[in-house]
Amino acid sequence: MPKKILIKGVNWVGDTILTLPALKKIKKIYPDSRLTVLVKKPLSSLFAGVPYVDEVIPYVLRKNLFLKIIDHLSLIKKIKKQKFNTAIVLPNSFAAALLVSFSSISEKIGYKGNFRNILLTKKIKKTTKILERHQVEYYLNIINQLTSETSLNYEVPELIIPETIEQQTNRLIKNNSTPLIGINPGAIYGSAKRWPEKKYITLSNQLLEKNYHLIFFGSSAEEELIANIQKQLSSPIINMAGKTSLIEAACLIKKCKAFISNDSGLMHIASAVKTPIIAIFGPTKEHHTAPLGEHTIIRSNKKLPCVPCMKRECPLKHHDCMESIEVDMVLKELEKTLKV
């Protein structure tokens, strides 16, 4: 039985949430083990209240190639000191497997492919069946290889907000009987996943006219987008773009009565704090990445042969999968969610 297990975490917010059932299952299989997650620093706060993760090793890799090599060597030295028995590599990348392979860990488990088979001691085949399942099941399938179990059943991932974070964010939200609606107009993956800015402006102004309170979320990369939207709104909103850690954003989203979002990482955070979601989907596959909690998915009524294209930018330049989703469609589903 492995006593010290290292999990090489994934690099995206949404995927990080979708790996939580897999981590929970590891702890269930090996309750006496010490479970450590190795993850990029911006994602590390998401594990602050996760009871089945014993330790998080956050890391930063600088962009300069020479400095990046130094950072990798420093990280490998840090991992070696821990003397892990087993490493589970959740990302598909060659780099993730290479990092673990240099860290003196005897058992290394992950999916085959990307020229990394030689770096792993237990190589898992990506079957057509597993590639067609939801992403959460894709990660669970790795853990199943540790046992004879084949079930991909799981509970909806849950983020536990530490009390200190609750106290920090309470001052940002005033008690009010009017519902607080969270809005996430961005998507780091690319513009193809974004409902157009003009649609968010129209929707927000209609919600403000109904006296809803709005709170906008996004990373620092989306500050300009949200600032442009904010300038064209009829009433003040709370703009948290680039102002919170991910766990702080999760705490604020938890306070919302509903969360309107593109297919993105924050959408999955909303699911993990049990906030009902209105998810706007265009080029992506909802059977792979739909939120796992209470949600409604909105797609275009048009029959578009190009959907799903899975591209970062619309290759046909018309973006019909998002442009043809009307504001009224979103507003109608929001009102159903709020039971207005």
C-alpha cells in the first residue's frame, strides 16, 4: 500500500474541480496514506478546505527558459525530499510526466501517449469509451487502475470555504433581500467560448432594471473586458475581476442566488459551491464539460453543422453558435432558476 502519494495536478481551473472526486477516491482506497497535490500556485487556494488532501505543493514556473529550468530543478529537489512512493500524473502532457520521472518516485501512473510511455511505470490506455465520458470520469478512470474497481460513480465535487475566507469576503457583500446574481463573461481558453460582450451588456441592464444586484467575476486577463461592460451599464455593479484568489471568488459565488457563465473554470467553481448555474455553451461538448451541480445549459436554437468545433477562436469567423443565443433565452432560464 502506498504511504505517500503525489498527485500532479492539472493546469486549468475547471479541470482542477473535476479532479476532486478522483482525489477523494484515492483517500477512500488508501485512508492511511498522505495525499499531496502538486499544482501551479494560482490553483493552490482551491484546496484550502479540501479535507482529503493533506498537503499542497504550489509552484511557479517563470517564462524565461533558463529561469524555468532553474525552477524545475528546484521543484524536483523539493519533491525528492518528500520520498513519495507513488505519483499519479493527471495531466496528459509530456512535461508533467518528465517532472515526476526525475523525482525519484518508484511508481508513476498516468495515461499513455504524448511520447511519455517510457516515463511511466503504469500506463493506462485511453479507450474510445472513456474519451466519450465526462471529464470527471476520465480522471476517475486513472484511480480505478489502482484497484479492481470499474465503477465511475461519483459525488458532485464540493469546495469547503475556510472560515477566514468567509470573514474576508463578507464585507464585500451587503445584506439585501434582492437576489445577488453572479456573472462571468470571460473564458480563458479563447474567444470562441465567450457569449458576445454586447449580449452581456443588454442582459445586465435588463437585470439592473429589475433591481437585481450584479457581481462580475474574471481573472486579471479579463479586467479590460469587464471594465468595458461596466462602462455601459445603467447602474453600479460589483466588479471582482482580477481582485480575488480562486477560493475568494468561490466564496463570493456561493453567496449568489444564480451564476450566469460561459463554459469556463468559474462555472465549475459555482457547481462546487452549490450555486445554480445558467451555462452558455457554443463550440464545446456539454457531455464532456457540463457543470455537475444544479444547472441549465443554453445553446443556440440553430442547427449548426460546425458545432462542436472545439476551437479557441471561431474558424468560420461568424461565431453563430454564440451570436444566435438571445438575451431573452438566458433571462427566461434565470427567472426559472430563481422561481420568479
